[in-house]
Amino acid sequence: QSALTQPASVSGSPGQSITISCTGTSSDVGSYNLVSWYQQHPGKAPKLMIYEGSKRPSGVSNRFSGSKSGNTASLTISGLQAEDEADYYCCSYAGSSSYVFGTGTKVTVL
Amino acid sequence: EVQLVESGGGLVQPGRSLRLSCAASGFTFDDYAMHWVRQAPGKGLEWVSGISWNSGSIGYADSVKGRFTISRDNAKNSLYLQMNSLRAEDTALYYCAKDEYAMVRGVRIDYWGQGTLVTVSS
């Protein structure tokens, strides 16, 4: 159960698109299409942005999209906005009723 | 409105025990899996433990396996985390979180509490 690997930081200008990667193993990300993404603003609880790899909960902007290839899942934010500046975490099912989170990525809007 | 209210955190010495509670309301508690997720000060999220709707499936992170025990009381709409043999590295904000699925599998955590702080220090 090692944490999934994410880049420590990603930045972009308003209106641009950015992609955050989330690399796991064949025991977690690679074995299941069960990856979710969470946004966390400072001092706040996390918010679900994507589940089952690419599905958006009701109320989440369609600027957020998810995908997966092999052992790596990705979150893309298009049309970057100031309010998107936050920490982002991926999470995957890891078998035997267990989950594992990613190391987290700080998104900065320049 | 879904509400998850954690309690039971505080300062505890290494090696001692603590029991966290989470009071749930605003949804049918026994329809959903529940989790504990923690976040050390200034650090990332760490999934700690999850329990299915009927307590039939339970999982733990390797870092707490054998020391922590998750449980739920569906009659009281409550989730618990018994933490034994606490270590300094267990210091964190502990979130109670609701899954959108009944089993610990879907990775769709849709509601979070505000957390209760556990500090392990002598």
C-alpha cells in the first residue's frame, strides 16, 4: 500500500489546461477502473471531483475530466480559473477493501 | 443535509489509546460504507480504514493494521475508530467520510466531516 505518485506541483495561467498524473501499480490503478480525484482548499475538507476514473458528480464543472492508461490516471483541468487553485489528490481501490491516496499536487494559477 | 460530526480527538501519550466517534445524519446511514481518512499537519491525505454497510467487509491501511479497529452502530447512526498503541506519526486530523457505495470498493467518497485532531505526544 504505497501512496500513489503525483507531481508535487503544477501551474498554469488562467484559461490554460493542465494535467495532473497519478501513477500506481498493477495492484491498484492498473487493476481497477476505480480512481477518484479530490480537490482540497486550505483549511477545508476535500471535495469529490471525479469518480470511477472519468465520471463527474452532479455540480462539478465539466472543465474537470479524468482518464486512465495502464497504471497511470490523469486529471485534466481546462479553462483554468483562479478558484481552481488548490491541492488535488487521486485515490484508487487497492484490493481487499482498501483504498490508497496519492501524494497530492498543489495547483497554482499564475 | 448530510452531516458528519467527529469527536474524541485530543492529546494522548505514545502507547495509549483513544476512541474516535462520528455522528451521521441526513442520510440512510446503513445504506453506505464509511471511512476514516487522516491528514497530518501540512501533509497529504491518508486513507486509514473503511467499513461496508453491514460491517461485513473491513479494510485497513498497513500503517494502522493490528492497532486500529473500525466499527459502526447502524442503530445509532455512528462510526467509530478505536486507536491503540498510538505513535507520534499517528498525529493528524481524522476525517469521518461517507462513501456513495455500500461496499468498500467504489472509491466514491462524497461527504466529509470537518475532522477531529489527534495529537500523540509525551
